[in-house]
Amino acid sequence: MRWSLFPNFGLLVCMHSYISAFTLETRTLTYDESYYEYVANPVQWNSAMKLCNQRSGSLATVSNPVENQKLSSFLKSLNISQPVWIAREVMTHHLSSQTLILEFSGHSDRKHARLLHKFPSMGSVTVCTLVRFDPNSSGISTIFSYSIKSYINQFLLRAKLVPGKLVQLALQVHGNNGPYIEAFDHDDSWHSVCVSWTQNGGHWALFANGREGFRGEGLNSSEGIGRDGIFIIGQELDTFGGSFKKNGSFSGSITELHIWDRVLDRAEIYTMEKQCSPISSGLVFNWSGATMETETSLTKLRSDNPCQGNSEDSLSDSFLDSSVGNQTLSYEFLSFWLDKNCGIFQPTKETWSFTKCDSLRGAVCQFKKEVPDVIALPKTPFFSRLSQDPLTKPVMEELSVNPSLDRDLTLLQQLTQAVLNMLEAGGPNLLSSSDVLYLTQMIEMDLTALASTHSTGVDAAEVMVSIATNYVKMASLMLEPQMATQWKGMTEDGVSVGPFTIVKSIDNLTETLADMLAAEGRGFTLLTKNIDVYLKWQKLSEESCRHTFKPSVVGSHTTSSNGQDELLIPDTELQRIHALGYKELMFIHTHYSHLSEIVSGAHEPHQEKVKRISPGHLSSAVISATIRDTSKGQTIPVAVEYTLSSSHVVEYSRRVSPVCAFWNFSLMHNHTSGWSSDGCRVTFAGTGVTSCLCNHTTNFAVLMNYLEPKWSPEEELILTKLTFIGSGASLCALVVTLMLFTVLDIPKSDRTSIHKNLFIALICAQVILLCSGSAIHNKVACTLVAALLHLFFMAAFSWMLVEGLLLWSKVVAVNLSEERHMKYYYLIGWGLPVLIVTITLASASGKYSADGYCWLSVQNGIIWGFAGPVIFIIMVNIMVLTRVVVITISTAKRRSIMLAMGTSPAEQAYEQMRAAVKAVLVLLPILGLTWLCGILVPFSIVMAYIFILLNSLQGLFIFLIYGVYNTEVRSTVNRIKEREKKR
């Protein structure tokens, strides 16, 4: 047994620090024609542009849906949610017409504006406005409300504000609330908001900054918007024509509010966003100060229209045109009239907008990638053998003659079949890193060509199935641990090739295959020794149940190591993406069962440059999930839950901590380890099984962090021997003390009864502690021992609490009644520990005891079922001890004054100090305050020695203080001696 296995050595909390200490942090992800690089350091737009130019690149462009989707996927892969700079800039002119702006300073139950307009009944309605929220406000904020006599707040738009998070908007119609939709940043910028609703089906839509954020239906379609109502800006009505509430009022600025009696489509709203002018068709209310009534405390301003549309382009062009004939118009003059606004991309909304160029944000640089039209056939022994084989020679000659992208897929099919045959035949030193790199590049290049030609049809799909089958079988053979050692490493050109080079190519292959098979509504399953591939086509509905991928069920082979592996997509996620409009999806899964035998968990060079890179060893299979919208050729991000079993046996001399991680391909371009734990967390850690939750889809695994012992084996051996010696002596001393209290005719009292129960709890705990080593290798016995240790150590501390309460009642609160309270003390001393242990066992979810020793598990927080109550008891007893010492010193002071009038102040101080020290020494063992040293154990080996010494000798202290030097025990012994003499 090791000393560190015992429960009375304190609670050690290990923390992993991820430190970034460099000037500029970047992350990269490569696409077909270009690649992105994320600059995390906040800079202004001009600085970001210069930085990208210095690196022979430019700020990322978002000019079409494809670029939008690529940039969004890149940022989501890095879990970037804040807006970033992109390559857009506009000039907002100061020559535009001014408009009325309503300033709502702070929340108020008074400030509002009422539209002086007689509204007709409307079966459909659209309301658009410009808003700027107070960045310091939080809670619910009402933008506008419309009420009629028969229905208060019949039509209402409110926002939910949380500092540091996106503004959420929700529409309410006839008392039915739509969902809160994340719209834009909670900043000090202007944003446009449009909401539309129609009685027909209760369809509604919400737009932010000209972009559609969400659509829905069913918001009370029984009747339309009533006539002759009251339209209020900045408040919701309490009663019709009555008062308002401060909670829920608007704080910020509102302008340019327009109302239509029809539903505007997305094209019209986008046009208004760019032209800064309302559509005239169906307009029933146009923004004007003359058509509204404002409360007196509400601030009204006349200022430039904050709309940032594109009308400024024509203005700047006109200035520049006039400057051709008149050179007196300088750039400084133009800058005086123009404000520069620059483009930002919002990953959470997948939209772009504008903001002030001098604000500080991260940026995304875009670099053109030299995509070769040809990939040179490597001059390696492997491909030389293929070229000389009569069966494969025609294929190799065709590759040499036509190495470009313009090839038929049948050639790739023949190549993969030839390589598969060669690998199955086997041989020494079969593959090199150049061979594997060529094969993966060949696959990706042909898949790119296939995507650009949009090949469809049964024949193309069947050829693709054949290619996928051959390639996955090839990959399974290449990922054999013995074969992987042949090709892992660097090519002659300095390109690193590893297992995840193959994994990435399989990801691309399965996505292309899924897009082709989805047209026929079919799936695909392929099982090999090292890789399982599973594609499933599915229609979603509002009642879609959770989706589960369990390799042991899908596959025909089940081993003890992967039988518990599974990946789950919750039903809530499927219903969420169905509500977003996705109807038919392809679920793509792969399972790599033996990558842990190939991938090293050692730290890669320069790993410190990337935040939250998880150290550790891959100890599980790698499982993946991708949800594919094949109609758009894009991946849909969802949250997933997965459980993986560990294939490594944990060394007994080490502590181990599981980490949920995924392989982030974008980090490979920075020459760092690709493992990252961003967005993932452990939900359950059992013996050999770990469950995780991640907020995205990719290739997942479980890493094990092996934590070396804090102290050397020699130090542990010394502490172990001290523990046995001290615990043995303590146990003997406690037994003798209990016998003294039981055998001797000591007068019965609450104090002696409490002492006896404390001794019994400590004796039981010490006996079980000394015997706990024999139960380590039996899980059931070890859990039982841990529960008994928990019970009796908790009982010991509970009786220490009772000792403190009794002391308080006798010394501090002496005016309390003298009636006995033992029934309550028994309830605290034994009932409370039983309750705590029962609750802890019930909440442990099968993971009560730790791995490697019989005590409470630290990994899942079960240890707090002991540490929490102990900390509370120690704090209470410190308060009791402090009060008792103060009273003891004051009593000693009065006594010295009464009995020794001629003593010096120094002698009086000595007497007081002696009384205080005596009180502390007497009370320390029974109040458990020596456990305070346990807090400092992780910081010093010296504190570990002190802690072990004090707590192991607790029984010996009790024997000396409450046995040998106890006045009641000594007087009883003296009476016995006197009776013996009389006989």
C-alpha cells in the first residue's frame, strides 16, 4: 500500500494550464483552391489587412454562398464565435438626410413613444426598425408592442440581453411566444431588425441586418391583428391605455420604424438594407416625428440616418468623378465627409455586416493555394512493382500519360484495386511515406474533380462505391500497426505523413460518396479489420428520435475493447435542425479500432503555441460523426455524445485523467499536435469507459493524461511507513482510552458519552484503513471498504462537531438550559454520516470508489461528499475554539488579578498565554483542526510529513490528554487505590 492512497492525506486538485506566450496566434485550415488562417490577436481593420498582405495573402472574401459556407466551417472548427474582420469596407456619408432618433437612457416605467396612427385590421404585417442596445443593459428589453382593447400586447417584439453574448430576439403574437433567436452582437452598434407575420398558417420570419435569421409557423393563426390599437415603442402595456413596467423596458436607441400590412420577402428586405429606403408597396406607417407622441423624459435627437447601406458608393463615385476636373478636392476633404466602415463576418449567424474600422477584432487571412493539375507518380519500389506487373501495367501507363484531373473515375477504380491486391499480397518494406501521400492526394484530387463536374447517376454511384470499398480496405491494411511503422514519417520533400493523413482522405471520400448515394436514398456499410464505415440516409420529422451508431451492432465483429463504443446524436439536436429546414440528411460514421497502437501521445514540437491542446496518450478507438446536407453539399454542426472504452491498462504507480478530444486537421498546418479538447467535456469516467459530450462533429477519441506521482518513491515509502506506525500506535492508544472510560467508574455525563462515541468511530476507521490494502483488487470489496471508511471517518468528524457544540454550550452560552441533549447528539453523530454516505452512493452513478485504491473518486467529484462536510465542521470548530480561547484568556486575566495582586504584567501575560496554549492543546485532537494542514500538502513535502504525523498520532494525543492527564480518570484511579488500601 502507498501512503497516498489513504483518505487522511488531504485533497489534491490537479489543474492543467494552457499558456499562450507569443506575439501572434494563428490557426490554419486548407480548402481546395485556398486556405484560411485565423489571427486571434485583436487588431484594427487596416492592421489586419497589412498583416495578411505581408504574408502574401489578403483578408478573407465572402462574395458568394460557397465562400460563406467555407469561412463559417473554418471558424466553427476552431470554436470561434466572435465576429472577425473580412475584406469589405464602405464609406458612410454625412450628407444623408437626418432622421429622428429616440434615446431610451436606462430602464424606466415611463419612457415610451406612441404612434399617432389609426391601424386597420391586418391579416399580415411586417415591422422593420433600426435599434442600438445599451451594451450595459441586461434582461428582457421590449422593442415595441401593439395592443387592442380585447387583447393586451397582441403583437410584440422583445429581446433577451446577456452581457458578452449575442442579442436574442423573440416574437409574441396573441400571447404565443416564438423561440428566442440569436441575432447579432450585444454591442454599441446599430442593427436592423425586421419581423413579419401572417394569419395564414401563423407563418413568421425574423431578419437581422438584412439577413434571414429564422422562419417558423403556428404562431396563433386563428385571427389577424386587430384594428384601432395602441402601438408603443420601448414598452409593453400593463393594461390597455394604462401603465408600464420597468422590468422589460427598452434601453438604447430606436429609429426608422416602418410598418407594412403585408409580408415582405427576403429580397425586398435585403434591398431595403442596402438602399436605406423603405419599400412603398403596402407601407401603412412611415417613420416621422409628426406621427408620434413621446413621453416628456424621453430624449429625441435629430441625427444622420445610421443605415450603412450601399448608397454611399454613388456618393463617393460622384466626388471622385468631380475631382477629375477639379484637383482641389483632396483626400482629406473626402475623409471629412466620409466615415469608414469595415466588414465583419459573424460565425454564429453565417452572415457579414459592417462596423467601425477602428474597433479591435480577430481576423481571417486567405491565401491562394497552388493546386497542381498533376501529381507526379512517385519513383518508389512500390509503384515500380505496380508498373512491372502485367495486370497493373496498363493502369500505370495511363497515369503516366494522363496525370491531370481530367480523368475518368474508372482509372481511379482500377488503381485502387491494383494497390489493394498488392497490399493483400504483402511483402517486406512494402510502403513508404511518399506512396501513402500520393494515394491520399490522388483520392482528394479526383474527388475535387468529381465535385466540380457534379457527376450523378447509377453508374457513377456504383463506380464510386467500388472506389470507396477498395480504398477503405487499402486503408485498413495500411493502418495495421506493423505496416504503419514502414510508412509513418517524413517524405523526401519534408511532408509529414501519419495515420490522420489517411483519416482525412477517408473523410473526404465518405462525404463525396454520401452526396452521390443520397440521390437514390441509399446507404453504405463496409466492415474491415481496422475501419468500419457506415452511411445512413434518413428523413427528418418533428418527432425524430435520437440517432445511434454502435460499431459492435453495425459490424459483424465484436471485441471486448470496442463492445461499449457508441456515438449518439440526441433527439433534441435532430428536432432542432429539422426546425431549421433540413428534411433529408446523410449520417456518416467511421470507427478506427486500432489507431491507439499507431498514434503516439507524446508532445509534438511547438505545442505550446496553440491554446488548449490536450496532452496525453490515445487510449481508445477513434469514432466520427458527420451530418451531411447533400442537397447543398455542406456539413451541419450538431452536438454529439459518445462513449469509448479504453484499450490501455493504467499503471498502478500513476494517476490517470481522461480527456475528451478530437483531431483538429487545421492545427496540423502549424506543425502542432492535432488533438484538441475545445467544445468537449467528460460526462462520465468509469473503469475503462469514458463518456463525452461535444458541441460539434468530427473524429473523436479519449486521451489519457498520466500524472506522475508528486513525490519520489523513496519519499512515498517513508510516508507509508510513518502512516502504518502512527496509525498502529493511534489505534492501540484509542482502544486503551476507550477501555479506561468503560471499565473505570467515571461519573456519567454528556461529555463522557460523546468522548466514547468519538473513540469508537476513530477506532473503526483506523482498523478499516489498515486493512483496506487487501481489497484493492476486488471491485465490490473495494467499494464496500470505501463506503465504510467514508461512514466512520464522517462519523468521527460528526462527533467532533458534537464536541464543539457541547463546548460552546458549556463555556460560551452558559445561560442555556442544563437538560440533556444526547438524543440530538446521537442524531448528528451517527444519523448525519449515514445520510451523507447514502446520498453520495446514490449519486455516484456506479463510480463511487477511485481506480487503484479504496477511497472516494476524485475525477467525478464524489470526494466532495466527504470534503464538503469536513470543511464545514472544521470551520465551525475553529469558531468554537477561537471563542473558548478568548474566554479562557479573560478568565485567566481576572484570576491573576484576584489571586496575585503583586505579580508583574509579564507574569500575568505568561499566565494568560499558558492558559490559552493549554486550551488549544486539549481541544485540538477532539475538534479535528489538525486536518487544516491537509490543505497545504500539495505544496510541500514538509507539510505532508506534518499532516501525516499529526493525524496518525491523533489517538495517542487523545490517550495522553483524556486518559493519562484527565482529572476524572485520575480521581477515579485514586479512589480505587484508596479502597484497595482500606482492604
